[in-house]
Amino acid sequence: MTVSLHPVPGIPEIRRGDDLPALVAAAVAAAGLGPLPGDVIVVTHKVVSKAEGMVVGCLDDAEYRRIVADEAAAVLRRRGDLVIARTRHGYICANAGVDRSNAAQGTAILLPRDPDRSAHGIRTGIHRICGVDCPVVVTDTFGRPWRRGVVDVAIGVSGLEAILDLRGTPDASGRIMEATEVAVVDEIAAAADLVMGKADAIPAAIVRGLALAPGAGRAADLIRPADEDMFR
Amino acid sequence: MTVSLHPVPGIPEIRRGDDLPALVAAAVAAAGLGPLPGDVIVVTHKVVSKAEGMVVGCLDDAEYRRIVADEAAAVLRRRGDLVIARTRHGYICANAGVDRSNAAQGTAILLPRDPDRSAHGIRTGIHRICGVDCPVVVTDTFGRPWRRGVVDVAIGVSGLEAILDLRGTPDASGRIMEATEVAVVDEIAAAADLVMGKADAIPAAIVRGLALAPGAGRAADLIRPADEDMFR
């Protein structure tokens, strides 16, 4: 099994109300990438947020801090200008997901209101246009406790299980694996970022060859319930 | 730019003292995968630990707890049988990295003593055998705070920067990005896991087409210094 990661260039600057599924489908087709059955289509949330109008004016740092406070359901830690917050969706990330990079001057980009629903909309739109029903993963770039550097993770999913549950499966030595739930959509998000880059304005990629069963997972499944979480 | 992920099958069960670089190189060649210049070779630490003799007897849960306590430099949290600990290397993970899955009955696998050095040894060994100098990433499977499910991360690196530093690079809108250090080797580790699986006994993969500059990074670079860390 070989998996390939294909950037999808040619998606124009997205504005509120743009038909994102149509623009992604056109770019995928123009790049000669199909899509093919079994492809997973990965889209960074920034274009999703822009299409959904989740962009607000943000002229200075004070305004940015107010927007972050508005978006935060709870603040876990604060140091200088950095706030680690839980969003209304339940994601814990820097600045409640409010981002000024890759945003037009004087604006900030919020997270989509319901990224799983956004993923579902992109999936059904592309299915309608192309006749191929591909799972969709919507990503954001998160920091992590304990480890330096950011990685892309899934914040919206449609058409796949978010977690591959290998509990109860024998490992290679025949021993039943105790607690192996793989966050496969986070691995897909991280893999896709290898071809999207951060500065290149390539907001979508295709992950081909995974042979994953279709599923009805949501990225919200990845949120660890507070009572299981030891680091809040 | 297309990136491809290739599993490397055919690596035998590894025992203490086995020449791991030779076995990986032979499996890569037998799979018709080269290696080619620019390939990144990803190896799960379990085979590294086995080759290095980092395997101990572990007959029951009490013994397992003693081994975990020995391997932990500090315990951050404890709940039931689960211990979140900092290892001597500085990695923070479940059970100080001591693992009974994919271990022979009655044994547990420890982390390599110096995984960056292990990666370097595999890289130089494969270079000597194949004449191609490929970066090597040694991986482990870690849980995360806040997010359910495990993902593979880098614990050893040779021949690459661990972190891609995009700070000071303009983003697609021309705005200077503020704090974008991408943990690219963690994204490589996560991507490779998509073709290695957890139960399939495929302990190596090739990531082809990344076009990353050679570098002298270490996975230890990924460890966030305690004074920058808000979640200890």
C-alpha cells in the first residue's frame, strides 16, 4: 500500500459566500487529480472560515485580545500575549483559534462555527459536482504542550471515523493491544500539511491510497472529555 | 510536489545485536524502494530498542509499574494504572515510554537510551551500505492532552532539521508570520504511520518527495524547555 499526498494549487483567494466545494472541485480537476474514489480531501479551515464569513475586523493588538476573549469559552493559561483557551467547540489551542496570519490586513480569521458541519458541506458539494463521495478533513495548525513547533490537526471531519479503534486487535506478537485508538484524521492532517506548507497559499490537498473504510466520525470525537483529561 | 509514503515490509523480528541498518537497507532494496536521494527513512523505535537490547523481563503488572518508575525522571500525573511521566530524555508520555505491545510475552520494551544517536547510527549505516545519505526519523506513539487518540511523533532524528522555522517569512497575504515553527519531523512521523499501522509489524517506511534541505537537527530540539511550558 502506497499513500500519496498531492497539493491542490489554483484555489483563488476566498471571499464570503464563495462556493468553496465548487472551487475545490475545479482546482482538483484542473490539477488532473480527479478526485478518485477513496481519496481524502483535506482543506485548511482558513478558506472554510473565509467562505463562511468568519472574518472580523482587527486593527490592533487590543482589538485582537478582545476578539480572542470573545471566542474563548474558557482560558486555561495566559502568558504575555499568548492565551491558551478552550473554544466553544471544545478545542484547546492558542488564542482560541483566532488568527491574523494569512488574513487580509486589518482582519482576523475565526474558526468555523461548526467545522464538522463545514466538512460535511464540502463533501456533499464535491460529491454533487464530481459524482465521487470523498471524505473531507478540515484542518487547523495547533501547538502542543511539552513539544515545540506546531502541527496540523483535524477540526472537522466527514465520511471517515476520526479514531481508528485497534483496541482488542492482536499486535504483531499476538498480544491483545490494550489502548490503541489512533487519531487517524490527525495523522492525515499532519501528512497533508507536508505538501501544503504554511506560506504557500495552498489550502487543500488530496491524500490518496489510504484504503480506510467510510465512517460517520466527527472531529468532535477527538475532544477528550474534561473528566478524562489530566491537563486542564 | 507530490509526496509518497511507502511501507517497508520484510524486516524480520529484531533481536539484540542485530544489524538494524543492514536489515532495513535490505528490506528497502527488496521492496524496490532504493533508497533514493531525498528519501526520509522512518523507523519505529521498537525495532531500534530491540536491536539495542532495551528490552527487559516483565511478568506482571507489579513488575511493569516498577519498570515505569525506573524509567521516569519525573511523574506529572497518575490515574489508575496510567502514569504520565517525563523520561530521562525529556519526553513526556504515558508510562515513561515503556511498552508491552509488540513485545514478546513476558517482556517490555524501553525507549532507546539516546534516540537521536540511534537515528544517526541507522543513517550512517544505511549510507555506508547503499551509498545514499538519507535522513532518518525514529518514532514512537504518543497520546496527547486534550485530544483523544494516539499519533506517531519523532523521538530521534538525523540529517534533517526537526523544526522548520518559518518565522519572519511572509505568508500568502504578505504579512510576516509571527510564530510559525513547524514540527516537520512530527508531521513526517504521523504521515509514515498511515502506512505502517499499529498491528501490522511494518516497522519502517519511506517518505519520498519532501525536498527538505539537509540539516543537523535532533528530536531533542522538540522538547519544550520547562520554563516555556505552561502545562507541567
